[in-house]
Amino acid sequence: MRARASVLVTAALMVFPAVTVAQATDAADITREDVQVVLEEMIGRSIDRQLKTVDIGAGNVAVGILHRTSEHDTDGEQRGIIHALVTEVYVILEGGGTLLTGGDILNATEPSAGSDLIGPTFSGDSRNGEIREISEGDIVVIPAGVLHAWTRIPDKVTYLSIRADPHNVLPAGFVNELIR
């Protein structure tokens, strides 16, 4: 049995040679206080503020705070945005609403040059997308290339967006000026 395990390990090492991957030198923290300071400053001025973007060696990971009210929903229209290269993970902190994701994309616009928050982005209409209610405590993973939109927000929704950026389109090392 032991000899057989040794042969399997040796075979695996020959098939999967060692790979050296660039690695970040340390962990990055974002405190509850950091999130609160940026959130308080942005309410009424913006719906999205980047907190930090961290180089993780094989791309970047960014964290943003978003706050939307009923003024920021699509009023039921099934039109949303698509981030071409960045995956988002929503962590709902407060409130909620109706979220549309995916479906067949129609009437797509040309991708924009993007922004420091989300990289190249375009919009389009969704047909046959998934519509569901999202509320505090829920987590939603929206892969790059998937249409998404808040179609109804009864009151407000506040959430973190963790943005996986394997293509390095977001600015590594960014730290919001309010939390430096």
C-alpha cells in the first residue's frame, strides 16, 4: 500500500511539475470603520466607491462598497450591465431588492473603456434571465460576462462588492483616500 502511494505521488509530480506563482507579500485589511467612513461620505453622492485593490500575484482583488435606493433600480426593466473581465461577489449588508442576472443579451452596447472600479463594461437587455429576491446576509457571485441589474429596490440595499480581476484591469495598490 505504501509503495503504491509513493508511485502515485511520483507520477503526479511528473505530470504536474512545480509551478512558481508570484504571490502577494502580506494580507490586506479593511476594517468595519473603514467601510463606514467611506459609506457615510458617499451616500447621496455616489452609489459605488472602491475601498482597496490588492495585487494577489495572479491578478487583483478589489473591494467596493455600494449603496442604492429605489431611485437606482430599473423600475422592472430587464436591462443591465455586463463587466467584460471582472467577476463580482456581492455580500448584502443591509436591505435588499430584486436582482436580475444572466439571460440572453439583446441590444448590447459597445464595451466602454471601463473604469477603475469595474474595467470594460457594456449594457444590454436580458431575456430569460434569473430574477430573485436578495436580502441582508445573502451572497451572490456574478461571473465576468454576466448581465446584472437591480430591477426593484423597495427601500435601499447596501453591499460589498468583492471584485476578482485576473486580467489586472483594476489599479493594484489603490486605497481610498478616506482610509489611507
